[in-house]
Amino acid sequence: MSEFSTVFPIIVSVEIGRYLVTAALVSLIVWAFWSVYFNARKIQARAAGASDYRREIFTSLRTTLVFSSTGFGTYLAAKSGWLTVYQDFAVRGWSYFALTLLAMIVAHDAYFYWTHRAMHRPRLFRLFHRTHHKSKTPTPWSAYAFDVPEAIVMVAFVPLWLAFVPMHDLAVFTFVTWQILRNVMGHAGVELSPVSGRPSQLFGWLNTTTHHDLHHQDSRSNFGLYFSWWDRAMGTEHPDYQARVADVAKCARLAEPYEAGNA
Ligand SMILES: [Zn+2]
Ligand SMILES: [Zn+2]
């Protein structure tokens, strides 16, 4: 198949590039503004070690290969008419573009919550999700640190969605960029959201970095990805989440290292 030698390398490069650039960018921003801003927003006292970084980068790069293979399969399926990914805005208009993009994000949040929760069942955890939880103190590089079966479950959402909902290719691109950005932000190790101490107000329904960091510290709660509503509706929000966000906000206001209160 000639397209394997022409299209597949492009998809692999985009997937690897998306991961490396986003994780490096967030790491660089945190490093550059550490003493003036992020020092007061570090979530855990513990620091990830060199072996953590090595494992996270190796397993994440492996995940990009699973994602690329699925991306190539999706490309072939679209070309054969099994899925619809269109290029011309005039076909369905901007409102359809915006609506399907928004719906895809909301649907992915539900898909992630329920598959993630299922992967925490003891029998499934060992096969699907153990590698991801080796990161006790997440770093931006742990975003794709999955076992291969987990990577397959994660990426399966995209062709499944496209099988039912025709999407513009730019909307699909925006979705995958949004998911890696939010994923890296959730693993940043420092609070990136502009938390005010009143998490139920402006950003109450958007998950903070603290939200997913708490999941890595105590895996019985906080299964959600982008939004907090599934954890709230199902009673799986960490009991200390609101207090922890308030603590981060307080230390950020006083410019005191938050980790000191967390040691
Ligand atoms: Zn995680
Ligand atoms: Zn988990």
C-alpha cells in the first residue's frame, strides 16, 4: 500500500510532535516562571525522579504509535466512505462546525469518565491502567504514559465518534489539540488554572490541575477529564478537593510555596 509510506509517516510525525511540543512548552513555561509564579502553585512536596521521566516519555512515545496507527486507519476509513471527514466549510457551515466540536468534547469527557472508572476495577487495572498510575507525582510528560490496551481504549473514541457524526477535518484537529493540551495541563504538577479559592464559581465546572493530581495521589476519586460534572453527579469527587483548591489559591495569593503545607 503506497499510502503507508507517504501518509503514515506524516501522521506519526504529527502525533509525536503534538506530544513533545505540548509537554515541552508547559515544562518550559513552568521552569521560566518558577520563582515568580509557579513556586507557590506546586501541588505535591514530592518531586518526580529521573526514572519517572524516562518511563513517562518512553510509554508516551509508544502511545503516539498506537494513536498514529488508529489515525491512519481512520484516514483510510474516511477515504473509503466508512466515516465522513469533510474539508469544505460551505458543506455544513460554521454553526455545524462549532456544535459538533463542542459535542465531541462533551461526549469525550463522558467516554473518558466511564472507561477510566472501568479501568480502575481490579481485574482491568493491571492490564489497562497500571503504567499510568506509576506516576505518583505527575509531570507534563506523563500525559500519554499508558499501557498499550489503555492507549487503544483512549484513541478508539475518535473513529467511534466519526462513525456517527460527520466532522470537518479542522474540527477533528482542534479536538485532538484540545485533548493533549488539557491532558498535559492536568499532569503539570503545578496548578495552572487561575483558581481564586472559590472553585464553584467561574471555573467550578472545569477541572483544575489539582483535580487530576489528586487522582494520582488517591485513585479512588476524581475520574473526570475536562469537566467536574460526572464526578459530582456520581459522588466520586475527592472529599478534600475543594479545600485543596482553596489552599492552592491561598498560597498563590500569599506567594508562599504550597508544597510546604502539603508535606
Ligand atoms: Zn493521569
Ligand atoms: Zn486512573
